[in-house]
Amino acid sequence: MVQEEKQKLEAKVKEIIEQLRGYLQADGGDIQFVELTDEKVVYVQLQGHCGSCPHALITLKQGVEAAIKEEIPEIVSVERV
């Protein structure tokens, strides 16, 4: 992936994450973008209650990943660090 394409994808991912933050913050959690790899895998850090919640994986995959892939289908997955 060329640098310009990566920067555009990263900006889109960050925009979607920013839109989702309010929902997580309402439940005492938060999310922070960490990295977009050349393989189009997004890494995020779940914070607050989301970091220790037993439902965090469901939130990550069915919430965050689904929202990102809906807008940016070329993203392979969203993983937490």
C-alpha cells in the first residue's frame, strides 16, 4: 500500500472511530486508534470499562469492526492491543 493511500484510509478510520467514541464513553469506556498496517489491519486500544469488560470482544468485532468495514470494505480486520 502506498503512503498516500494509507494516509487516506487512516484518516477515514480515525473519523469513524471518533464517531463511535461517544457510544463507548457513555458506558464508561473509550477507544483510541493505534495503527493501520500495510495489510489493512486496524489496531485500537480499548480503554476505561471497555478495557476490562467481558463483552469487549463483541463490541470490538460487531460494533467497531462492523462500522469500519461498512464504510471501508478494504479493511481486513480491527484488533485490540
